Amino acid sequence: MRSAYPRFLPAALLRATLSVALVAALAACGGSDDDDDTPSAAPRSVASLRLIGEQRIAFKQAVQDTPAGGLSGIDYDPRTQRWMLVSDDRSDLAPARLYEAQLSYDDKAFTRVALTNVVTLKQPDGSVYPSATQFAQRGGTVPDPEAIRFDPTDTSLWVTSEGNRSLGLDPLVLHVSNTGAAIGQLTTPPLFKMSPSQELGSRNNATYEGLTFAPDGQSLWISMEGPVYQDGPLPSVTAGAVSRITRQDRTGKVLSQFAYPLDAFPAAPAPGKNADNGVSEILAITDTQFLVLERAGIEGADGVYANYLRLYRIDVTGATDVQSLSTLRNAQYTPVRKTLILDFNRLGLPRIDNLEAMTWGPRLPNGRNSLVIVSDDNFSATQVTQFLAFEVVPN
């Protein structure tokens, strides 16, 4: 999401690159070929997080003739020790793209981030995605990439796109190859489709913000950033709201859907200014438990936004499957249970920016899981691209 405030390598070359560079760089993170972070690994648990450290990259850092920024999704593949990020540039500054990266950290320090490769996303006809200004002439789909996950069964990836209400483009979950070529996409449930002329379905810029695979790799969970029109208003200073988290199988069939209670704004905007709050990422812990990153931006009198970030652990056990409910207004249902794991604003860092991307990293030398969270700078010189590495303290 742009908040309210303003390659993959060929297989042979990838193996060579990994053996020389990535393996060496990530060995310091505790990553290894026998890293027990596969879908069949023992269930994770999360009681709290300990900050290991922070790294940043330069504003619009040039990577293979593209300006890096807008990093809205990140994932790590323990099978190949590869990191991949997605930019939410809507093909305005360069064609829609992914970035391959190297991160170096252990349980004592976070020492390095480097973006090493660009993968351009392609439409089904092989062309690059158009920008909004090119859409009228070229057609196709204007992308708004937000989340990314490695497919646990092969080398492909899955990427969400938020759609565009004014252009009548629905939110999507795209399936792409490791060279960015289109493979397919999940069916968008009717409730989430865009209506350019009526207040129905998805709100613009409040749709498919989060994505995670179930631990067995056979289904995907997609989190909506905010409520659809039918489910009620957006959050406010005095009231929260409700968004939906949906599980779909690989054919696009909806398997289950749950209501997530969004917080009210953690602070009031200055008079006449804006604010928002929504889900920016989801990450599976077990079959029924997930981490949910909730992010608010509150505009001050000077037009600068303060960011408020909270990480929750949720459990869908006992929650109502709401897929048959066309509206949650005045409906009887039980939402997911949420437990606060971390208030980022209490970490003591000089600033907390617009955190949107989250993934499990490699095991640390002490045997514990790691977690990496990244900010989307909205390609704004007043913001930063911030990488935070955490040690996960289990239950």
C-alpha cells in the first residue's frame, strides 16, 4: 500500500552465485542447507521478539537502472537461502519488479543489506505491466504489488496486487515464475471485486496487503488491509473496524474466511488532517495461528505522518467462518482472537517508518527463529527504507 501519507537468475548462474556469495553471506545468519524451516518443520511459536538490529538502504538506490523503494513485501526461501522483495511502484518509475537481496545477521548483530538483482514482472502476453498513464493506450493491468511469497513446492512465487478502483481493476494474487513470467492467478472472490461507480466491494488502496502460505503449502491466506464497503466504515479515532482474512486453495476456491478486528486510531490527526489504520502483512505460525502487522499513519499539523506499528498474534480457532456473510454489519459472528506481541513504538529506535513487509528468516546460531520486517518509503524523501531483524522468543 501507499499509505495516506505521501531474476531471478537462471538456474545455473543462481547455483554459482549462491555457492560463492549468498551462502557465505547468510551463513552468518545461521542459515544452512539443513535449516529446519520447511513446511514439514516442527511448529513455531511466538511469545515475544527481541530486536537484533536495523539496516537501511539509500533513498531511490539505483539497482540495475531501477530506483529501489516502495518495498512492501519480503520473503526468505530456506531451501536456497534466497531473499526476495517486491516494490509497490505501479510501473511509474520503472516496470513492476522484484528485488533479490542479501541480508547478513546473527543473534548479536545485523550488519548488512544489499539489493543484488532485479526481476521484472510480466503480463500473460510477456509484456511489462503498464503504468496508469499507459493503461488507456495499452490496456492490460496496472499493478500495485504488495506482498510476496516463495511457493513451498517449487521455485515460483506468488505476489498480491491491490487493484485500482478508478480503473475498475480488481485485487489479484498473481503466480509468477522465477523469471517473473506469468503462470496464473487466483480467482478474486466477488465480495472483493472493485466497483468504480458504487460503494460496493473493495475500497481503493485497502485490499490485498498481506499473503502467507499455510504450513503445508497447499493453501494461501490473504489479508485485506481494510473493510470492504459492505462490512462498515474505516477505523476512526473513536472506533475500530473489521477486515477479512481469506484462505484459498491453489485453484482459487475459498476454503474459509475470518473477521479481523482492526484497532481504532492510536492517536488523533491534527485538525483537517488525515489518518489511517490497517493490516499491512500476515505470516503463518501454525495451521491456526498467524502474525498480523497492523500499521497506522497519523498526519500532524505540519503534514508529516507519525507511524504506529503493532504486531499481533491471532488464532482463528473458535472464530466464525464468515465466507457466507455478504455483510458483517449487525451480523452475529466471533472474530479471530488477537494478542499483542510487540508495540514497535516502544523499541527505542530513532524512528519507526511505514513497516509493511514481514518474513521468517533463517535460524539463528542459538537455534531460535528470526523475523525480518521492512518499511515501504512510498518513494518519499521524508521517509526511509528500514530493515529490522528480530530474534523470536518462543512460548
